[in-house]
Amino acid sequence: MQIHLILLLIMLFQPTGQADLDQVKDALLINLQGEKVTASSTGIAKGWDFSFSGDFSFSSQCQTQSSFVLWTKVPEGNYLVNIVTGSGSNLTVKAESRRLMVYDHTTLRSDSDTLTFAVNVRTPVINSEEQISLKERELDYLNWDEYLTLEFAGGCPNIRAITIERATTLPTIFLAGNSTVVDQEREPWASWGQMLPLFLKSDIVVANFAESGETLRSFIAAKRLRKIESLIKPGDFLCMEFAHNDQKPGWTHVEPFTTYQEELMKFVRLARDSQATPVLITSTNRRKFDSEGKIINTLEEYPAAMRELASREGILLIDLNEMSRQLYETLGVEGSKKAFVHYEKGTFPWQDKALADNTHFSTYGAFQLAKCVVQAISASDSPLKTHLAIEESYSPLQPDDYLSWKWPVTSTGSVIKPDGN
């Protein structure tokens, strides 16, 4: 029997016979076996209501032919999610604003797997008197609401149970940046920041505070850095990638070797004062080639200025500017379009015009750039490398075959390009 669970509110009941769950202080267990959804909870999780949307079937091994979404109303904070999959499952999971948590995971026919990852849930509120000044386009973003949102898709999702547990002590990777870093809300746009969680163990969480169009100065003015300051703690990491918009004229413009470095140091000092670790990331190149198929540096001296600052201050540098150059030149003038939002009209159901953007990434391109970031962390001596879940090496000179990329498209899309360029 096919059941359409369209925001059907399911109230929680007291746990019965859940000895293992009782040992967890604040947790919600959702059981998807049998002919109906059941749930039990402990601690503050007894107040967490949840609902589903999308198509879901109890009678088929593959629980959906498209996708379904779990919405759980939770307090701001970090959460560990455990998903038990059944035999034959092929699953991709995205959290909140399309953050990639599980990718193309197949469970063998005779087995079951438990997949665990950490999710950050937040609101714009800083304290009783302050909050982030969100842009109008951000107001309906899943990243900023009061729900932990999980989207389940893939070749054959077969989920037996989902556990959501409050995790108050996890170290956090805070991301600060622009549209090349942000969790892009809508298809087909993407960034490396929203792909990063896939490559991490469940002993650390990513809190991506980047937003399209931001500069160092506007990020501070909108109180995004103030929000990070209210949350950051010893053992955390603060990663920064800025330049695309900072180089443009206007009140937020900064000069590479003076005010750009000065503004970056505000972020660095915040991290150090909080006993957290700052990480500088040079900005991704735009897709602009010369007549010989080489990338033209449109970011001027800003990457060099960040490299100098990292060297002078002894800060971990991830040279994504150089790695992105290698990636695009390896893909070639035409092949590199696959890494960006280049789609003919009608590629997606909601797409009423052609898209050709040479700054913002496709999901494939964002995934490759996230691999570049992970490779740089792996090659460093930073304590951050201990949190990496994937040990295989990656080179932008040998990118993944585009035809091997399996991204289940989320139903919400837009032809409106993100702020910034």
C-alpha cells in the first residue's frame, strides 16, 4: 500500500522496552519497520514532534521512487543521526539546506548497516537583543528554521530506523565565506561547503555560516561573525574563504595586502582568543580561460595576500585557488562547464531558460572542490585531519568522471543565480 505522508504530524509516546535508547540522555528513535511509523524518546527529546513529507511505501523494499523528508522540531544545537538500513538499500541523505551526509551507500543483500553523521541546527538568534541580519532570500532557508530536516533519496532507500541524539560536546568546523562556500538552498547551485560533511567522521560537525554575496566586512556587519563568536569554543575550527566580492568597489572593498589582511585577522583573532584553530582558504578561480586553455587569474592579488598572511601568522592554508586552477584546466574549456551551472533550457522541470554561470558550481563541481579541501587537510599536520573519514587521496589533476556522479536532484530549484560573482 502506497502511503503519501504529507506533513503528517506524529506525536511521540513514551518508550516501551527500549533499553538501549534509555541509556541515551536526549534521543528520539523512529522505527520504520512494520506497517506504521512508531517512535520512542528520552529526556528533552520527549518534546520533539516530527513529520514526514513526500512519497513513502511500507509495502515495497524500496521505500520511495523519488524522495521523502523527515522534519523534526528540535532546539538549536548539534545532533548525531544514526540510520539503520536494510538489505539492498541504496541511499543518499541530505540534511537541512542540501548538505551531503550520505552518498550512494549500498547495503549488501544479506546485511544491514548503521550510518552515523553529525548535523548542526541553528537559528539567526544570538541573544535576547541580537540576531543575524538575514537577507530576504534567506528567510525560508531550511538552514535557519527550527527543524532538523533530512531528505532520503537514492536508487532504493530501505531504512529500518532513525535515531536523533543531542550532541553537546562535538567540536565544530565553522565556515565563513560567500556563494562558493554556502549551503546553496536550491538546485542546481552548489558549493564545496555543503559537500564537506560527507568526508568527516561523526566526531565533528560542520556549521556553515557562509552566505552568497558576502564580503569580510558585510559578514561582520550582518552579525554572522558575532553569531559564531557566541558559539565557538576551545577545540573548534574557523575556516575562511573570501575575495570574490571583497575585490569589488563599494563600502566593503578591501585592498589585498592591507585592509584585506586586516579584516581576515579579525576572524583569526576571534578563533585564537576562543582557543579554536583558524584556517585560511584561498578563493576558487572563476571559469575564465585564455586562448591556450589556461585559467586567467581574475582574483588579482587576493590569493597571494592570503598566502602571505598564512605564512606570516603560522596559519593552516588550504590553497583552493591553485587546486581549482588545476581542476579546471584538467577538465578543459568545454569539460569544465560540467563543474559549473551550465545547463540547457529544460534540463530541470522548473528551468525555463538556459543557465551559464562561470562562478557558481554544479553539484559535481562542488563535490570535486570539496575533495580538494579534504586532500589539503589530509596532507597537513593539522589536528583537523584526525576527523577525516575518507583516507583515499585525491588530485585535481585526476578528477572523478562526470558520468559517475549520482546526485538525486532535490525538487526545489531556481534559475535565479546566487548573489555575488
